[in-house]
Amino acid sequence: MMSHTFNPTILREYDIRGIVGDTLTEADAYALGRTFAALATVEGAKRIAVGRDGRTHSGMLEAALVSGLTEGGIDAVLVGQGPSPMLYFATYYLDVDGGIQVTGSHNPADYNGFKMLLKGRSVFGQEIQGIGKRAAAGDWTEGNGTTEEVDIREAYVDRLLQDYSGNSYRIGWDAGNGAAGPILEMLLDRLPGQHFAIYTDVDGTFPNHHPDPTVEKNLADLKHLVSEKQLDFGIAFDGDGDRIGAVDGKGRVIWGDQLLMILAVSVLKELPGATLIADVKASQSFFDHVAKLGGKPLMWKTGHSLIKSKMKETGAPLAGEMSGHIFFKHRWYGFDDALYAAVRLIEAVSDSGQSLTEIMDAMPKTTATPEMRFQVDESRKFAIVEEVRDRLSADGAKVDDTDGVRVSTPDGWWLLRASNTQDVLVGRAEAADQAGLDRLVGQIDDQLAKSGLERVQADH
């Protein structure tokens, strides 16, 4: 086999991801290795770090990937099972030119995929489409790469705690049987305070709950732990450890934009006037809060690769998304790491002189919808957003079109954007009260109707 055609549905915006045995196979993993090896060789890269999450098929896919890399002439440095951010760390810590993590992220257990880095950047968007074309053309290199195993877990935990200066708290943790569990246990052995961790054993069938901490029902066990043991707060991770969720001492969820508001305070204390980035789904409260603290708030497109490039461009020390991806360049490397974000959250609470519950009590009170998802024909996805934008502009509405349309009104704001990864439109609205929220949601309905779309919520 000297060329390979991927199922086009697995070549996604930020990664390669599909259903194992259906859209994603062992042959795909091998072909990706061969293709990535060729891509790397063109750029003069020779050594690539490889890691994997805890899914039942991650070992099999990793082995096929590594065969492809080595037969393509690349040396593979295997860091073993761990969270995606540990693999990202490996690309800075080890003498390598890039990395690949085998991971299905926070998808259900039958999914898997690959997150890729080369020469200090994420491989995404057009580059992933390019991987598809190169594989189909069989434009591959030949060689005899080596493999070696390196255990970087201690080094990673050392680095997570390198300049830690937080108080001691009583904290609950939920690793969701994802790949971050064993590292979390190593971290908690050394982190001051009293810690109660659940589901730290890696189990790719996710027997307790789905590992996505941005969906409130997945935080039920963590809330129970916090209330039963009367803990100060609780922290949860997604399946591959790059997204964080949290609850305060009263069990209230602290959403991604609220976490950013808390983390912003100490960053701006050290770096006055810095640019801080949040995605278009974030609360207006975040942007107002950063401005009040003397920082420069910047609203940018949703998607970790897009946020990372914008951070590089603006020199932002901190950025984040509603989805729980938090990126620290300040004292860190600029990639999204939920374990590091957790350590910094504890520090930020310490710096504030308040409890996390008190910080939450003082947060601006707004009413927001959860993320609304509307099923839409893939071919109409971007067109509808443009129609909405054109109608609103014609009406003189206050529209930000950074990513989709975000409309500000006296009631608050609403957003409609096309998902990069699915055939859905994503909507969100936030207002001071329920009546205002109802009016905003009414505007979304009205715009969808004008584009011939009945509002039917898509399944997640």
C-alpha cells in the first residue's frame, strides 16, 4: 500500500477524529504516520514525540502510527499514556521537533483521533486537509526511524508546581477516568492542602460519567463530593486533560469565562495593560472586567488553534474559551493545560484573600442560555450566518462579526455562529434578567425563521 484515502469526515478543523472501526481504522493511523513523517521531513524535522490517552483502542492506534512514522524515516519518542498537555509539554521539554497525541478528547468511548504539533505550532485547518491530499497521492518518504520510550511524568509534575505559591485548601477533584488521573494523583501528593480525588483510574469505557466538564450533569459527582465533605471547591478534567471545569463550595458551576475572570486578576497585577483573549461565546462581563482591571480585552474566534495563533500575534499572556480550554503564556508555554490551569486557579483564589465561594457571590449576575445547537444542512451552514449578518447590518444593529454574528442590544447580547466541526449552528444569549433573555432568544428565532430554518434543537 503506497497511498491511502481517509474518510473525509475525520479530517476536522483542529484534529483528526472518528469512530474506531467505522470512520477511523488502524490503516488510517499507519497512513497518518507515513504522511506526517513526509510532512515533517520537508520541514527538516527528525524526532517526534508520541503520547496516548486512556481509550481502549489508543494503544493499537499508537502502534500503527509509530510504524508509519518510523517507516517514513522519523524517530519516535514515546512518552506513554497521559493527558494531551503532557505531550504538548514533551515538545518543549524533550529534544523533538513536534508531537502527536492519540486521543478522542471528550468524545464518547468509541471515538478516537490525533492532535498534532510540528515545529512549535498546531497542525490544523488547511494543513489537515493537506495531510488528506498527501496521503491520497502517496507522497511519502522512506526510512528506518528508531523508537525509544521516555518517562516524563515526574518532570511534568515538577514543572506544573515549579513556582507554585498558593494557600492550603480542601479540594475535590474528578478526573472522570480520563488520561489525567495518574498525573493528578502524583500532583496531589505534592500539592499543599487536603485533597479528595475520584475516578483517577484510567478506564476508556468511562463507567462513571462522560468526561466533559462543561456539561453540568457530568459534574454531579463532584458537587456531591464537595457538599458531603464540605470542601472549599472542586475541579474536574475532560478525557484528555486539556479542558477544566470547576464548582465552588456551594456547588455552583464556574464556567469558562468566569474562570478566566478569576485568573485575569493576578496576571494583570503582574503584567498591567496586557491583552487577554476570550472567544465569542464568553460573557460581556469578562470583557468589562478585564477593561476595569486595566487590561485590553480581545474577543476572538472559537477554536483552540485559532486562539493560540492570536495569542502569538498579540503577545497575550492568558486566553480562554467557554469550553474550558485555558491557555497560559504567563509562566507557561501558551498551550491549553487543565492541570496547570487548576494550579493557577488555586493560586488566584489565594491571591484574592477571599474564598472561591465569595468570589462567585461577587460575580455580576446575568442570565444566559446554555449553548443552543440548531441542526442545519452543511451546505447552508455559513450562508445562513451571512444572511443574518446582512439583514442585521441593513437594520443598523450593533454587530461584531469576528466569528459568526454577535449582536449587542440594551438587553444584553446574542450570538449565532457556524460550528467548525459539525453541521450545526451554535447560538447563545445573555441578559440581565429572564425577560431580557426571552427577547434575545426571540431575535435568534426570528432570524432563523427568516432564513427558512425552524428552530429545532440538535442533539449533542
